[in-house]
Amino acid sequence: MQHLQNLLVPGFRAAAVEAAIKKPGRLDLALIVSEYPAAAAGVFTNNKVKAAPILLCQKRLRRGRAQAILVNSGNANACTGEAGLEAAVVTSRTISRLLGLSETLILPASTGVIGQPLPLDRMNSALPSLAAGLRPDGLPEVAQAIMTTDTFPKTSRVQAQINGSVVTIAGIAKGAGMIHPDMATMLVFLLTDAVVAPNTLKAALKQGLVTSFNRITVDGDTSTNDCVLVLANGIAGHSPIEQLQSPGGEILSTSLQTVMADLAAQVVRDGEGAAHVFKVIIEGAASAADAVKGARTVALSPLVKTAVAGNDANWGRIMAALGRAGIRLNPDRVDIFFGPHQVVRQGVATDAANEQAAHRLMADGSFDLRIHLNLGAYTDYYLTCDLTADYVHINADYRS
């Protein structure tokens, strides 16, 4: 799997510029363009407060086609009323004229501070140089331009053989806070040269979400601007993928899922103020729903996350979280492991040596927290991070 050094996808160009939306010296306006109109799909925030670009993007994606993504950071263009929606239309219209593209094939996206008007004059002044700067190797700059509280750009790329052709899938993401599943979770842009029907592409996207962005949480908050967009321009030239349940469809789905899972893990690793990344694994649940709910509740628990920040194998907090998860639970059957070290057997502590070993394991910064309910055969997981004082500092100072 390749990261920042090589994000080339045949038929796509990209660029980023500084438009003075964020602090001076930072890229904050970016563009991705396909050589041809592409099959396109998206998944969006479930937050009832949706930003203007989300509303416009949802409308434009109804036909399953797109050719460009125009994105800014530093300003969410959310809670900005009709003026915000008009600003999203105007900027995409300008790009439409500059590049000779259909306006309805341009997908807008924004991320940043909520409630402030989009600086339309500054953006429009920067759009000509943005369009002129498009190049095949420009995607790494876009990954940098969409960052807000992120500490590093998140990128991934894989190649696969599909129906006799080499197909490339690349992705970039931003996100470090306001990260929680069951919508789309932050900004993610996925590009491929595969030949695939829009409905099949959407099915592959939704399938990949289940085990990637819908299995991570940083702080339990969801944003007004979250979206995952995928464009497939068909330049690979292989026979079209019409069904996900086909050899080509399965390879595409697996490859897309690989990129998405890689990006999701990077988002958690870059969680605001995070010093630990850990996977909460529920085993032996009575149902699939119980496995998901149990893992989610433990992964979201502030008390569990702060204990992890202190390298404290405080299993009592884990038991308490399980008890309020709304799942079938017999406390006398629960086993808890930090990596290979069992700290709870049948609902009670094992010995101090195991807790001390767990403490040493946690100090490494990455581990599995495995919880066996011993009630059934279902398992699931969540990837999450700890909660530190730095998280508070970052968000207390976000607008200053």
C-alpha cells in the first residue's frame, strides 16, 4: 500500500492553493478533476444540521455522475443560510467556466469553523490559479489543503487486476475530531480508473464503510460537513462492472475497502490529542447488534478512554460501560483481556501481575482490548483512541 509519495490515478488531475481562508501560509482551497465525466457516489452526514455544500452535493449526485470536487478548509459554510448555498453555487460555477465543465458535475465540499460566511471574494480570486495548477501528481497537496486540526495528511493507494486491466484506487481523508460513525465521518475523497456502473460503485462504497469509517470513533461527535465521495472515470478500459457480486466487482470492493480501512486507521491515529490507539473487540455476544453496541459503548466511554490515557487497565470502567450498553449481559461470564493479558475471568479480577503486564502493554501506545461475553457466537469491533488533556486544549482554542 502506498501513501503520500505516489497518489497517481490515471485520468485525474488535482491542485491546491492558498486562498487566505485559514491562517497565512497554509493551503486551503483544492480541486480534483477527472478527464471525463465519472461514475460517482457519496455518503453524507446523518447530522440534521447539514452544511450548504452537503445539500448541493447530495442534489448533484442523484444522477450518479460527477467530474470534479471543489473543496475548501478553514470555513464549513454551515449555518450560513441562503447566502451559503449561493456561495457554493457561485464557486462551482466559476470552475465550470474556467475548465469548460458542466456545473452540475462539480461536487462542493467544505470543512472548518461553523457559522461564518464563506470568503467568496478571496476564493473567487484564487480559483483561476487553482484551475491553472491542475496536474496528475497534485493529489498530495489536496490532502494537505483539507487539513484542519489534523497533524498529518492521510493518503492511501492500491492497485489490482480487474477483468484483465490494472486498476488504481487512491484516497485522501481529513479528520481528527468530530469523528463518529453511521454517517460518513469527516471528508474522504476516493478516486479510481475502474469501469463501473454508478449503482454498483455506490454499493461498493456502502459495503466498505461498514468495516472502515463506521467502525471508528474519536470523540462521539458528528459534523455538519461529513462526506465520503468516490469517482470512477473508467479509463482503465476493462469490461464494465455491472454487479458487485461478480469477480470484478468483488475485487473492486475489496480494494476500495482496503484503502478506506487504511484511511480510517490513520484518522484514529491522528485523533485530537491522542497518545494511544486501541481496538475494542467484543466476542461471544448473543447477537450481531449486541456485539456492535457493546464495542461502541466501551470505545466511546470517556472513563475508559481517560484510563487508557494513563496506561491504567481499569477494567471496572469497562464492566460499567458494558452494563449500560443495552445488550444481553451476564457479568459473571465476562472475560477481559488487554492483548494476551487476562485481567478479568468470569466477572472478577485475576491477579495483580496481569494488570501490571497490561499496564506495560498499554505504554506502547497500541493494543487490543478484547472482551468475551460468553453468551453466543457474534463478534465485532471499534477502533478508537484515548482522551487526553490535549484534546481539551485543541478544542478550547479552535477558534482563537
